[in-house]
Amino acid sequence: MPSAPPSPHRFDLAAIGAGLPVGSASGALEAAAATGAMVVTAPPGTGKTTLVPPLVANQAEGLTLVTQPRRVAVRAAARRLAQLDGSELGGPVGYTVRGQRQVGRSTRLEMLTPGVLLRRLLADPELPGVAAVVLDEVHERSLETDLLLGMLAEARQLREDLLVGAMSATLDAAAVAAVLEDAAIVEVPSALHELSVSYAPSPAPRLDARGITREYLDHLARTTARAQRAQDTDALVFVPGAREVDEVVARLQGLVGQEVEVLALHGRLPAAQQDRATGGRRPGEAPRIVVSTALAESSLTVPGVHLVVDAGLSREVRRDRGRDMSGLVTVSASRAAAEQRAGRAARQGPGAAVRVYAEADLAGMPAQAPPQITAADLTDAALWLACWGTPRGEGLPLLTPPPPAEITAAEATLQALGLVDAEGRPTPRGTRVARLPIGVREARALLDGAQRLPGRDAARLAAEVVAAISDDHRPSGADLPRLLQDLRAGRAPGTDRWRRERERLTSLAQQAVASRRPAAASAAPISAPSAAEQAGAVLALARPERIARRTGEGSRSYLLACGTRAALPEGSGLLGTPWLAVWEVQRAQGRAADGTGAVVRAAAPLDEQDALLAGEGLLREERTASLEGSTVRARKRRVLGAIELSSTPVAASAEDAVPAILTRVREKGLDALGMDEAATALRARLALVHRELGAPWPAMDEASLLADLGTWLAPQLSHRTTRLDRIDVLGGLRQLLPWPEAAELDQLVPPRLAVPSGNTARIDYPAPGAEDGRPVVAVKLQELFGLAETPRLVRGRVPVLFHLLSPARRPLAVTDDLRSFWGGPYREVRKEMRGRYPKHPWPEDPWTAQATARTTRRAGR
């Protein structure tokens, strides 16, 4: 870490901020910086990224670090500040991104990506030599920036002199200020020039099942070329991803010819091409059209742009935890993003924005994009949080906490990788992996591969594989070994970028080996007889849960250790391979997925023995039992995750019966128990009490009972009853009765109701889940003479619903208001029934008549 020079460089704020709207807030910004924590909100084009960092650096006694969310933005911001400062890049202003660093002894202001800063913070939370940290573009809610905000809030407790700032175009300033413990808030007013907005929807749909349509890209290119000619200015075009950038660039070059320079801008381009796109047009050069992904949306200014053409689409992470898949999907951008993009046209003067979608579509866009922490694979984040001392993020002040299911699954993955222990604390290997400037899975594969692969070139081979999988190369037919051959021979796109990354990773791996603190000293070596299988071993070390075995001879389908099924593409060079190490899998339908619902996009063959070594954390032996008819059958199984390696029948024990029967009941439902009348009646009675009174009376719906089988049903099995038709279900339900409240059960919901005739009638209670169900008593009408008030159950909450029967026990009337029945409908019933049943009493006055279940003659005896 560079140290501050004896005579600290001071930035000329008047020169740097000349003409910038944010300059009018200099006094407020300096006052906020003096408090030690600040939040700055300023619209795009106000110059916050240009002026605030040197302003903070002038007040800080030491190094000031400023994050930008993307590497291209880091370099562009550093280059711009150095130019305004009149100094060389790497002097007072420097930068650091993955694989590149340009700083010196005189550096006072260092631009860097959030990932670089996060690893520095993990290495030493006190950040020695650093006086201030400013997080820019916090509104983007990237995972790393969200974590940094919480970690820096805690770091300030170690160092009260550390200034922490957060900047954004649009954010919930109060929420961010609260994380930083009541930071000072400075709001810079909007300074956009006049902006005209128009709409040019496509006659063809923007998206179909496969993503953005070719017809829409044609329309987008034509619209851009037409608007650029009309405006005669530099233009910035927003599309969702690198593939669309390249396709639109190709279309535009065919439309505008040599009159306009068309440039691509996305994260996969070499730095020189990115810098060319963001550097602005030189005097005498042709007008330019820059086609960019969202990286130019807020964190980057492309000079000279007065026209923006926006497709209104974004590429966002979506997580399918059930299939253990994460991927980028193309969706409508947020309204906030649409405003940010349009505002790029009016940063440096009047501008125009053309939205290549209907105006009505804007209203249907989400207000904001979801925070990345809610949708991303949290494996990396879980390790960083563990190394910070806050496993699962518990206790860390975060704008949005990680979803519990996702962070728990991520921690389980880290345990399988040997990077955290059972309590979620980092292992020594986990601490080492977390600090490497690469993803957690890739870092684990790099270190373990360098240690465990055969031969002197183990570190280089591991680096080659990791460089290929971490840089978005897409192997044809999912065949990663074939891609590696093409990259080595220089036949694949992006070869130069891959070679640079390979050398960087090789150096990291060799340093790990030479350090004599091996990451896998006690682990068995990988045999991997062929180069292709060595690549597979590296993938398996990165993703043991995606070790896969073919489901059948001649099949394209594979079962992954995580339980997902996926198919190799038709014609893949990997067809016929018994074992695979899968890196990428994607949801798919139809023939391509071979009925599995997913297709393999990157994989390598794997030796079976190496599969067991790499997946040792998923290996286990288990005993399973199932009910076949009325007989419990048991087996001893050896599995690698979901992959069954062997299965042997063994004699069933009493302990096998309980889980087997419970499993059958969970699968088939409560009907599997053949519940008798007494158990059914008790369940219905308890359901009504729970409905009316709630806890502690237990819920009796099927889902609740199935979820709690271990409490009420398992004790009835014990070592005695192992047949479904012999289980004492009534006794099991009684296990759920709350005490001492259970003593009141027969008062709340009696099984029978005493009626005026001296008899009792059965009460039929509503089935569990019947929200408006009523307890029903079916009784002869004559047995209720004189009863005026309808009985009510459950402490008077629920009236009984009477089904009044004829002497032949046929229904005459249904009522829950006997007083009204005797006073009205009874007369019609009497008129109709006394001729049909003359031997039974039908008095004119039911109030004074004696209730009876007998005929008139028998009642008179």
C-alpha cells in the first residue's frame, strides 16, 4: 500500500470543478466530510465523480480510495481526474483493477473496483495508510458495494478517523446514512440541460422465448442511424449485453459506412478498446456512435454525447435454487435506469433521447432494479461475510439482508468446499481463498488444482481452466477441453485476453505452492490420466455439486450431484462420457434438454476416481427404508450427493419402520392412515377450536399435521406397530392436546348434544380447513319442542346448525335460529307433515309441548 508523501499533493478544486454544477455545493461537501461520514446524492452530469474525490482527498491526511462499479469506469474516472489535475496517471491519481495497477509513491487518490477494496478490507480491516473511502454509484445495489457499505460502517468503529462516504445519482439517502450512523447528507440539485424524449416502438416484439429478437435489433439499428443523421452528433446506444452490442455494431457499420465511427463498449473488450470508446472524439474526427451495455448508464460519462438511443432492456441475475442454477436473463429495465440513460444526452448541453419502445411500456417497468443480494448466488458473499466475522451477515448493518434460504445454501456449499466449518467460521484455506482476486469457486479450484494435479505444469493447467471459465468464453457443444485447445492455438475469440489472465493466475497459483502453506496438504492427489480429464478435475474442485453421471447407456442426460438433471447438446464432443464435471447449466425445454428441463453449456470429462476425490465432501453412506405393500424394505446406499454409487438390500430393523411409514404418509397424505371414525371426529373437533381460539390449540389441516408427524404419529409406531392399518391415530392426535387447556375440550366441542327429549344427538363437526363450516346436529323435530335458544359451542362463538328431521329421519328444515323457526316456518311444516305422520305429535304450540322421540300413543303412556 503506497504511503503519503512528505508534502501531500493538493488538488486545484477550482480548476477541476470549473463549470460543474456540483461545485456550487463545495462548502456543504467540505462540511459533511469534516463529520467523518457523508452521503452525496447528485443527478448524472453534475460532476460528483469528478469533484467529490479530490475534495475529500484534500481534507484527508493519507490515501483516499474511491470505488467505481466497473473496471472501465475506474480507468476512465482516473484518467479524467489526472488530466484535469495536469498530472500523469499513476502520480497523484492512480487506479487498481483486477490484473492492472497504476499507482506510485505520490498517489493521493486511488480509483478501484469494489472487489479490490473488499479484499483489502478482509486482509486488514484497519486499512493502514487510508484516510478516506468513498463508494460511488451506491444506487446500483451491487452485491460487493452493499457488503462494503456495511463493513466500512463497522471499520469506522475501529478507526474513528476514517472518513467514509457514499455517492449516487438516485438512492434512499436516509437509509444509507443510517447504515453509516447518521452520516451528513448533501443533495446536489439537478443540472441537466434541455432534453427532448421521443418514442420509436418496433413493429416486431423486443423479446421472445430465446431473448432479444433479430427483427428488433434491425429496427434499433435503423432508428439509431436515422436519429444520428438528424441530430448530427455523437450518440450512445444502450442494449442489454455484449452479444447485442456486437450485433448492433455490425448492423450500424453497414448502415452508416465510413461517415460515422461505430464503437463497441462492454466489459469483455480489451482495455484499449474500452478507453477508445470512453475517451471522446478528437478534433477533426468523424462523429461517433458508441453501442454500450449498462456500464455507461451511470458510472461512466462518454464525452460529446448529445443523443441517447435506449432499447429499454437490462441483463439481470436470476437464481433457480431448486435446480442450483444462476444465470443472466434479459428483462425490461427499471424506470430509474431509463431516466439515467436518457440523462446522458443532456450532461454537456441540450440533448435528445429516443426510447425504442412504446411510451406505455415505460409505465409497466419496475421503479427500481432489485438489489443484487436478493437474486445472486451468494457463495462468494457467504465466505466474505464469514471472514469478516459475521457469518451469514448476522449483525452486519446492511441495506438489505441476504435471503435466509440463499445464504444458508451458500454456507452449505462452502462447507462442502472445505472453506468454512460447521459454525460458519472460515477455515485457513477459506481465509486464503477469500483474499484471492478471483471468485471463491475459481480460487478454490486454482489452489487445490495447483497442489493436487499431476506433473510440474499443474499450476499452469489449473490457471488455464480457471481463466477460461471465469471470462465468459462459451465452448461449442459444451466441450471445454476443445475450447482450451482452440485458445492455446489462438483459434478462439478472446485468446489474448485469456492468455493474459492465464499468466496472472499461474503466478498466483505458483506463489501459493511456493508459500509452503498448501491449500490441500492433506488431500489425496488427483490422478486425471488425460489433459481433458485434468480440466474436468479442476472444474470438479470448483463445483463438486455439479459432478455428473450419465443416466443410461447412449443417453445425453446426466444426473448432477446436486440433484439437477441436464442434457448435453446434440453433437457435443463429450457424448458418451460416463462422468462429467459441469461448470455451467442452463434452463431449456424441448429436444435440446432431452426431457430434463436443462442443458449443459460447459463441461469436461472426469475420471470416476477423481470424481470421488473432488466430491469427497458430498460422499456419504446412508440406510434407507421404504414401505412395499405392508412390508418395510431396507437398503444400504453409498451416494455422491444425489448420485447413487451402490445400493445393497439389508434386513429391516425396527428403526427402519418409523421413517419408512412417515415417508409413505408424507407422500400419500393422511388418507394413507385410513383414519377411523373416532380419530376423524376428534380431528374435526380440534380443528374448530383452533379456528376459533387459535394457539395453543393445534392446527388440524393436512399440511400442519404432515409437517408435525414426528410429534404425534411417530410415538404411535415405536417398535410395535409397523403397519399403516394398525396405527393408533386417535392416540396420536391426543398427543397434540395442550395441557391444561385439554380439560376444557368436551365443554368447548362436546361429541354429543343433550336435547329436550332427554336423548343426546351426535354433533358432526366441519372438516378441517372449512373456514365457514358449522357444527351440525341432525335430530327429529319433535325432540326439540320448547327449546328456544340455539345452543352455541366454543365459548358461545359458534351456533349449532340443526337439521330438523321427520319421523322417517328425512330433512324438514335447516336452521340455527330455533326461536324464529318455531314462530314462523314451523306452521308450514306442521300443516304439511301432520297428515303424513298422524301418529307423531304436531302441536299448535311447540313452545309448551313436551319434547319426545316417541309417537303420540307411546308418549301418552
